[in-house]
Amino acid sequence: MRIQSETIISILLIAGGAFLLWVARDYPGYWEGIHGPAFLPRLTLYMLIGLCILLLVQVARGKYQERQTFGRMALVGISVAVSFLYLYLVPRVHYFYATPIFLVVMMRLLDTRSWKRIIIVSGVFTAFVFIFFYKKLGVALP
């Protein structure tokens, strides 16, 4: 039986998530009725590990079929390149300009056809981050 790439990636992500949970073990989690700096990273890592375990279970039960084509692999490579370009541009252009453009490009790459939906989702997401994180929580965004 051939080991599928999803199995290898899931195991690597579980190991990486476990390592990052170990790194964040000393971060304050909760004090005086508010969540500390460890809350969101831990929540994200637990979700990542849980979803990777779910994927491993699906692969083991034979319910997941690996579908690798050159087009899918090229799409992954382009998505990674666009993500690195986004990370490069955020400190230089500003978060609120780079993020909607990044979301539009990624949604088109992932085959979202409705321009109306793309514009609404990218606008609402950027507005949510601005209102919730920047205004409400006072998080400084690049």
C-alpha cells in the first residue's frame, strides 16, 4: 500500500502543531476575565491538529481518494507564490490595501466565479478585521 501525500502532510502538521503548542506552553492563557496571548494560537493549533486527525481517519478508512494532476500541483505552487508575495507586500503596502487584493486573487485561483461574491467577501473580511481587531481590540496591524 502506497502512503498518500495527505498522510505525510497530516503527520507533519500534527508534529509541527504539537511542537508549537509546546513552545506556547508558558504563554499566559487567561487572566482577570480576559483571554491572554496564548488563546488564539492554541485554539488554531488544536483545530489544525483535530482536522489533520480527521483527514488521517478518512484516509485510513479509504474514504479519501488522492487526486493529483499537474493542474492541481501548479495551482498549489501558484497559491504558495501568491501567499509569499502577500507576506512580502503587507509591511510595504499596508495590510488594508494588500489583503483585499490577496483575497480577490486567491478566490479567483480557487475557482470562485462570482465577482459579486468575491468583492463582498474580501470587503467584509477586511472590514471585520479593521473593526474587530484594529478598533475594538487595539491590535496594531502592519
